[in-house]
Amino acid sequence: MPAPKRAITEDMNDNDITAREPSVDERFMGDWVAFGMSELQAYLTKHARFAAFCDELETTEDDLAA
């Protein structure tokens, strides 16, 4: 006669089978968002400087061609 099947949860504790939402520290989230925004600002500043450089270069080339 086959052995009876054991319940899946028999060897598990309540922490393994209970769904919990992850807890995130509000300070961590604030720091993370602030860091991301400062990185975005730095990137956009670099992009704006490069765009201005390209515009200036284009204007200089147009003046030399004329």
C-alpha cells in the first residue's frame, strides 16, 4: 500500500507561507528619490551644455562658410 502523502506545509513555518508586504523605510525612499533627481539634473545639465556647444559650433561653421 502506498505511503500517505504529507501536507506540503508540514515542514514549513508560518513565515514561509504567510504573504507579507515588504516594508520600505520612508527615509530610504526620500534619499533614493533625492539622489535620482540630482543625477537626472546633472545629466540634463551636461546635455544642455553639449547642445549649446553644438549650436555654437554650427554657428561658427556657418560664419566661416559665408
